[in-house]
Amino acid sequence: MNRSMPIAALLATLSLAACEKPTVVNVPATPVAVPGPAGSQGATGGQGATGTQGAGGDVGATGSMGATGSQGATGKSGDGTTIYMSACIDTYRLS
């Protein structure tokens, strides 16, 4: 019994030492993007396409009636006025 206890302790120590120990992995920190200086301005873009023509408008409302015109000047009297009849009156027969 004198030897069995130290031998058992020695075997326990060796068997525990033979077990694989977990390896600690240090994960590197995620790099943070630091913005640099601004670049030069880009070229001007091309002109856009011409738009399509819009729809026609609605017809407007009818306007109001105009004002009555002023009275005309008095005509000349019938004394000495000659009326000429066209020759085509002969073609019509009056009833």
C-alpha cells in the first residue's frame, strides 16, 4: 500500500497531462475603414433625352354675346335716285 498511492497519483497526473488542452485563438479585431481625402470631381454628365409632348387641353367655354352695335347713319333721301335692274329678272315670272 505504501507504493500503490504514489503510483496511482503519478498515473493520474500523467493521464491528465496527456489530455489535449483547448487552444486559445485570438481573433483579430475587425478593421475600421477610415475615409481618406476627397477625390477630384467627375466629368459632367450628358444631356438627358427630350420629354414627350403633353396631352391637349380641354375646349374652352363659349363666350358671352357681344354688345349691340350703335345705330347707323341716316341714309340719303330717295329723290333723284335711279335703280338699275339686272337683265336676269326677265327669266323669272312673277305670279
